[in-house]
Amino acid sequence: MIIKNGTVYDPANNINGEKVDIFIEKGKIVDESELRDKKEIEASGLVVLPGGVEIHTHIAGSKVNIARIMRPEDHRKDVVRKTPYQRSGTGYTVPTTFTIGYRYAEMGYTTVWEAAAPPLGARHSHEELLDIPIVDKGIFTLMGSNYFVLKYTEEGEFEKLKNFVAWLLHATKGYAVKIVNPGGVESWKWGKNVSSLDDTVQNFNVTPREILKNLARAADELHLPHSIHVHCNNLGSPGNYAITRETIEMLSPYRRHITHIQFNSYAGEDWGTFTSGGSDIAATLNKSKNVTCDVGQVIFGDATTMTADGPWQHTLFKLSGNKWANSDVEMETGAGIVPYRFKKKNVVNAIQWSIGLEVLLLTEDPYKVFLTTDHPNAGPFYHYPQVMELLMSRKKREEMLETVHPLVKERSVLPSIEREYSLSDLAVVTRAGTARALGMTAKGHLGVGADADISIYRFDEEQIQKSFQKAAYTIKDGVIVVKDGTVVADHMGKTYVLDVKADLSEEERQIFSKYYTVQVSNYPVEEAYLPQKEVVTCR
Amino acid sequence: MIHEDVVCPFCGCLCDDIAVTTEDNMITDVKNGCAISKSKFMNHHLNLLESALVDNMKVSLDEAVGRAVEILTNADNPLIYGLSSTECEAQRHAIHLAELLGATIDQTASVCHGPTILGTQDAGCVKCTLGEVKNRADLIIYWGCNPAEAHIRHFRRYSVFPEGLFRKSKKEREVVVVDVRNTASARIATTFLQIAPGTDFETISLMRAYLKGKGDALPDEFKNLVERMKRCEFGIMFFGLGLTMSRGKHLNVDAALRLVRDLNEYTKFSITPMRGHYNVAGAGSTMAWITGYPFAVNFSMGYPVSNPGEFSAVDVLARKECDAALIIASDPVANFPAESWKHLADIPTIVMDPKVSLTSRIAKVSIPVATAGIEAEGTAYRMDGIPLRLKKVVDTTRLSDAAVLSRMIEKVRA
Amino acid sequence: MKIVLLSGRTTKQGVTAEIGKTSDDYLQNVAVIQLNPTLMEQMGAKDGDTVEVQTAHGSAVVMCHKSDIGENMGFIPYGPWANLLIGTETQGTGMPDSKGVEAELKKTDKNVESVDELLARIVEGRK
């Protein structure tokens, strides 16, 4: 296949709006000389980008499905009919699996990562991934309050910790180490929390600082393709930008990704004095190395909050009065779910909205900061084009600022920011940057050897949001899966796993059989759940 | 040959430590399982559906599948029902089939913990896995359930007796049973509280009022219980069909969910339903991730719509709204009110089951299948949502539910 | 004799259902009602006698057994006999009133129906 005459933005290969033809053979981008199938897509006047790479979303597994079960009122607002190429489903804030795949693809995204799998529920996460069509996918494995992680951190047994991390990634068929409110999730199992990097965890002589450092070192020494993926302590609380900054700084020189940093960039002392810490966080990002983040941009409207951060979800339940689910997992982790609505005229919500944009616009290097909504925590992923428009147009931001709570103008620097994203910047924060941070060498670019995952848009700078909402074409593995914003092929992507291998010691097996309620032999996720897998080498 | 760590495909405990001995493709011994588990493994080959049947005549599998598809595609409003005693792969296919047919699909939770789902949709649910109970709970309440007879190893594996991380034995746990009758489970309790049938809602609501300082009318022994619930370090309430099947139904569950939720102002407290069939939690899961709704779903609009009471099987049958039925791994003739199931005898009913069931006795088409978890692999979800891999310990020439359903899908699409 | 009817699982019901729903073992364990000995005495029924249970929704003949259940109650294990006695109204929940149904109880000379008889009685004339 040839994509002819398109205007290509491929920042990883320094192609910035040039007319370049792209050749595809057997699902890969190839040199013209290797082309056999001469089918053409005429792309003159169209913008050609690498397929979108989502670095942080909640689309599969136990907590997502609890949210679906808990929210029938959500689904009825947004129904999806079956077509010859599409299964039916429901959407809105917690879409069904098939609908998730289609909506990402319609928007031009071709790779997505479920950002929080409880190890004991990993089989469930993978089972849902089997029903998410089109996109490539995988899971991050929750470790920040795992019993063995706490035990080995307490005992100073780093090599054992590293071995356990490798084993757990292997057993869960996970791709990265996810850390949520390190230590706090264990304390929540007694109704408590931690509130600083040096608090000790209930019943363990361990601090969040030690957990983070040990896991960051383990991820680096195991040469995992992605760094640790951190949901910081104190998420959601006024003044939490300080702990976020401290976390970024104290983890140097290890690689670290701070996720949905908007929720952790709050200044002020309480809800009354709540104000943006976005510029401070951006300054920290600008001067730090080996750090990336995604923003978790607020979208006004309905959301369903869901995280392993059980204590925060309990707080949010009390703040909102909405229904609350909690789901603690033995020896490992927990989760909480609360429906939420972000309102333009709510001063805190409006400031939260401004913070995500501040961080995206004030962080100089687009390879350090990525676009997410922490779907569906700050809003559904299919609203990304709304954010893209705000990033690319100061005028649109000014229009929007007129409709939100007026205090934003005093408590955020957003109104003064002049920067407008170029298409190249946008391609970095949604594609090249995320792929690089994830260590996915065949994604996020259009060079020879890359996967033929490509999105093509009818770009109109007067209608940026509309331009990105529905791709003119989405190509996945060299197959046209979306045309004119509609799914036109029944296609299944791959699940990404690592080639890590490790065994549990006899002592670990004994602890396991005593304190888990499943047999250790039944714990690792079987190959049956990975009918189409891509194994990534750690080096 | 001994198969270790086999997952038991009977109840929601989904015990995964069963040792099954096979000789010449026959199960000869079962260790670690409860009486029912043993019976399931040892007797799985008895009273089998010997052949595919149409109108009680033996036919080939292909013929039966063909006839089933003809019936289903010719129906205006087919019903697909069952699902909880088969693997998730089959459930996923059954949902796909329902979508293709524009059918109504419901699973057995609708006559089990359906009201629990309704309660959760209103109030949320503060739950935890069973290992959390074993490791931490110092106060365990069983309300309206009788694990001694229905979830036989629950006490031993998950709650009362095992050694946990922070609780070493029964001595460190208080066990309370609340029921309308003095059950075998009540005898294990440190405290048994008997209530009159149909008073669960009042009792729980008064407990919640008392928690908020207003429940003067609450009997003293329950005031005392609330105090202990507030004071414990980690509390758990397990509840069963005593709440879901008696007057109040989802309102009973709603009250319990809210009581437990509010206790988290004082301490850590969770609540978990005692799910019956081994993969009923999986049926709710698969339906939810594919349709958004865990039960009582209709596809006639081309997209899923859920409405318990409208699209739940007992109601659809009682109102005679379906004109064909596919029953998968369930026996509604044994489990539904007679006035409801008798419509199954009036319409062409297709049954997929390893065994002769009461429903297969009245069915137009019977399709024998492999027993999931004994003769076929697959996924099942424990009562607390933990997924486990079912094992195949003996071979069979019969196809799995998933394989039969996938043939039906192919034929419908052809 | 007025009672409140309860239903539920028993181990024997579970064990015998796994042998087969049409097995005699199953019938022996689900076509039964557990009653308080005092109540049985008042009715003049001995352990193993048959009683007829009548509700607003139907009737069933089952064998009675002594148990330490309350005097105003009767317990029938889940199964086709218990389901002869409950209605189809679910109040919009999908769940019929399976526990707590009011019933009238009397001693009878009738035999417990076999599975075949039960099916035949309900299905008969319907096809």
C-alpha cells in the first residue's frame, strides 16, 4: 500500500509537514523497493501521522468492570449499534470493550495501555483485552503496596525485590511497574493512609520514599522498556504539588513517569484556598532529566473516577456524596470507584481544568509531557480532540476561559500563556513521545521498520477538534480499519508482554500458599489469554 | 494420574486446591473437595445426555445445531438463559449470539444475586477479596446465608478457621450469624442472632440509624452488634439469598451496602455476596464488559438495553414474551416458579447441558456438551471476582459450550 | 396449619443434583419439608409422612422431616417442588418471592410425585 502525497508529521524522524509517500508491506512500513501491493491511498491535502499511542487509560479489568456494573445510568445515554464490522455496545464514561477499541481507532489511536492491573486480577484484564478490537494493547502491573515489595523493602533485600518484580511481570503478563499511592493502599486496608514520603506504612517499617526508590531501581536494572509509572501520594489534595515535586526530584537519576500529574499539581492549603501548582510542576519537569508525565486533563462533564488509590476514592465519596465502590485485593492492592461530574462553574474543577493545560503548555520539551485524561477519571478519552484544539489555539482557550469560573484567572497562569502547539508538538505528546517513553520502538513514528499504524486526518485549523475526532483513515498493521471516521474492518491487535523470566524461591512459595487464597500454580496468567502477542526484549 | 490444584466447578468458592485422580480417562478419586465437589467430579459421567436430540429422536450434533439455529433465527423474540455454570469463553459467545439474533439474554443471577446488583447500582459496594478476610478480619458476619451447606469450605479456606497474615486462628475472630432459622452455620458462630422472616430491611435500617445515633427501637443485641462492628479492626459481612429472595429484595441489600459503607467512617468494613454457581460472577462480568449490563439484556434495538423485570428470564417467560429459548448450563424447570417455566414447554426450547436435566426433558432440541472444568478448560470468576483457569482432567468427544456456540454463530452469520 | 415457607440449599440437595436431576436420590432430598417437631405433632405427622403444602401459587406434596426450625416455618430445599409454591411476580427485579411465602399445611395420604409425574402434570395438554 502507498499513502501518496500526504502531508506527513513524523517528529521522531524529523519530518515536519513534508510531502512524503509512505510504503506499507505486510503490516510494516518499508522502503519503496520492497513494495509489492501497489494499492494507493490518495492523501493530498490530508495530514498523515503515526497512529496514536495512549500511555495511560483504564479500559479493562476488575475496577473498570465494577464501574460498568455500577453505572447503568451511564450506558443508556450512549448506545452503539452493531454494524457488519462492529459489535454493539454502550459508551459514555465507561464504554464496553468493543466500543473502546472502535472509538480509539476512529480517533486514529492504534496502541493503548491499561494502566492499572491488580496482579491477582490480571487474568481478568487480559480477558477483557481479548474483546478490545483493532488496537495493540497491554497492562501495567500494580506493585506499590504489594506484600513482597513491602517485605523486601523493609528488609533491604534489593536483589530479592528485583527478582520478585520480574516474576510478577512474568506471572501477570504485565509490561510495566505501576505504583499507586505507594504504601497508602496497604494502610487503607486498615482504613488509614500515608501523607508524606516519610510516613511509615501500617504494620510495615517502610516509607513511600523507600518503595519508590527500590522499584525505580529495579525497573532500571531489569532494563524494562518503560520506567516506573507513578500515581503519587496525596493525589487530589490541595498542596500536593510539593510531594509531586519531591517525588520527581528524589527519584533522580532513575527513570520515572508521573501519571495524571494534573491531579497532583495543586497548591493552596485547603479547598477554599485551592490554587494551581501547574507552573511549579512544569518548572520541575523542565529542569529534571529522565522524567516524563501524562497530564490527566479535565474534561467538563461526566466522569467515573477509578483508581487503586482506595483512601482517595473514599475521600471523593465523602466530598461528592455519590455512590462508592471499594475493592481491596489480598496481598497486593485495592481500588475505589466514584462517579463524578466536573463543572465549569465549580471553582476547584475550573482550576483543575486549567492545570492540565498549564503543564502541557509550560513544559518545554514535548517528549516529557503527554496528553491523557486518565480515562475515565478526568473525562472520557474520546474527548482528546477537544484538548488538542485548546493546545493549538490560544483563541479557543480564551473563549473557553470566559465560560469557566472567573477565579481561574486569578489562580492559574493559563490566561497569560501564549504558546500554541504545532502539529508536530501534537504528534509528540500523543505519539512519538508516548511511544518513546514506553520503549515501543516500532510505534509512534513512520520510519522504515515501524509498524504500519497510521492515522490520516482532514485537518482544518479553523476546526481542530472536529479534524481529530474522526480520522479520514486509520491504518492498523497495514489494514484500513477506519475510513471517514467509521470502522470498516474486523481486526484484532496484539497484546504486548515482556521476555522477563524469574522463579519464586521456596520461601516465597510458602508465604504465598499461606496468605493468598489461590494456589501459586494457578496464579500466573496462561498463554491461552495471549492468542496474539508481541514479546518485547528487556535490554 | 493425579491432577493437582484443580479448580472446582461447583460453587462461588471456586476452591482451586482439588486433587483429582484419573485412571483410563475416568475420575477415580477426589481429594480436598467438599461433599458436593466430590459428587460433581465423581458423578459427572452419570445421567448424561447420551446423544443430541430433536423431538426426543437421536440426531447428529450437526443436525441438532442446525435445527437450533433454524429455531433461533426464525424466532421473533428468542431468549438465551443460563451461563453461570459454564466458562467465560462460552458466555462471551452466547452474548455474541444474542446480539446477532436480537435476542434477550439473561443469566442465573437474576434469580440469585440480581437484587444485589440492583442494590450496588444504587449504593455502590465496599468489597474485598476473600484473602483480605482471612488475613485481617476480626469480625465476620454471615447474614441470610448458610455456607455450612451451600459454600462448604468457606469457613475453612477464607474466613473463620485459616491462618492469616494478621489473624492466626478462630480465637482471633468473632463470628456472627444472623438468620431466620438456626442453621448448621449458626452452630459455628460465636453469636447467633435470629430474626423473623421478612424483617431484614427493618433490622439493617435500624442498625444504620443507630450508627447515626437514632436507632432507639433497635433490639439490644443488635445495638451491641453495631458497637462491635464500629470497634473491630477489620469487619466483613457476607450475605446470601436470605436478603435477595425475601421481601424487600434489592432494598434489603441496599440497606446492608449502606450500613457497611457508613461503618467506614469508624473502621475498615467490607461486604461480599455469597455467589452461588461457580461462574455466576463471570457471567455478570462478561455481560458487563460486552454490553455494559450484568444481566437482563435485550438486543432487539441492535444495541444492548437492560431492564430487570422486563428482560429478566422469569418475567419474560411468565408474560410469554419469548417465542424460542436457548438454555445454556442451567435448569430453569428445576429453578423457576412453575408458572414461569411452563412457557418453555409451549415454545421450541433448546438445551445445552452435559446431563439430562428437567429442562432437557421438556426441550425440543437437546445438545450434549462437555462439562466445563472437568472436560473443558476456560475461565471462571470466584464470588469475590478473582478469575481462575478451569482445567480439563478427562477427555471427551463432546464439544465445549464455547465450541457449540461458536458453531451456532458461524451458522447464523452464514 | 399456617406457616411461612423458606427455601434454600442443603448439602444433600447439592450432592444429589450432581448425580442427576432425574435421579431418585435427588427426589428424596428436595421433595421434602423440614418442620418443627411440635408443629408435626399438632398435625399428627411423623417423620417421613407426606404433607400437602398449598400457597396462593400452587401446591406440592412432599415428605416431612423434623428439624429445629421455628414453629411457624417450613423449609423446602431449592428444586422443582419448592418452585411449585412460589409466584412469578418479581416487582420489577427479576427475582420472584422465593423466601417467606405464606403456606397452608396439611397431612395427606397422597404420594410425592415423581419428576415425570410433576413434569407431565404441568406440561400436559400444553403441546
